[in-house]
Amino acid sequence: MDLKILEVEMEKAELDKARAEVVKMWKEVFWYPVVMAAGLLGAGAAAAIAIIKILE
């Protein structure tokens, strides 16, 4: 009987680990486009400022 309980506990631990990985991946997938957009916006603003300073 103890072996069956141990197997169930191991499966539960594996599922908990898999859930934690899914949550981590979901957070990364959500924030990656936000970070990329912010970076592109900053780069565009810097390029616009540089062009304006050159043209003046």
C-alpha cells in the first residue's frame, strides 16, 4: 500500500512541477512582446531626436 501512495505523491509532484513551468512560460510569453515594443519605441524616439538634431 505504501508503494501506491508513493507513486501517487510522485505523480502529484511531477504535475506541480509541470504547472509551475507552464506558469513561468506564460509569463514570459506575455511580457516578451511588451518589452520588445518598449525597446522599439525607445529606439524610434532616439532616432527621431537624432534626426531632428542633425537637421537643425
